[in-house]
Amino acid sequence: MNPPEPGGSRESMEYDVVIVGGGPAGLAAAIRLKQRAVEKGVEIGVCVLEKGSEIGAHILSGAVMDPVR
């Protein structure tokens, strides 16, 4: 597979706010931000980036607790 050409086109999406982390704090921030925007009558785009396979995937970590027991 060849590397992409320099200056080649890329798919891109524009957001007003990007929140890194889909854990409890990141999700709460995204929700509250959208609520405040609605209160003010403003439309904003919010993106939540999460490294896990799904939102909240790392909320329970085996390093913190054993969810089997």
C-alpha cells in the first residue's frame, strides 16, 4: 500500500468544540455544552473523541477493580 500523496485530499469534518475522552467528565461536558447552546439559541457542533471501541469503554478498568467478583 502506498502512502498518501503530500497535499492530497483528506476527508475532514468541522466542529466548534472537540472533547477528548468519552468518560463521565467528557460526556458531561458535551451534554452541558449542548444544553447551554440550546438555552442561548445557538447551534454548535460538538465531537467527542474516545480511544476505546465505544463510548465509556474505559470507565471500568481491570487495574482499578475486578468486575467479575
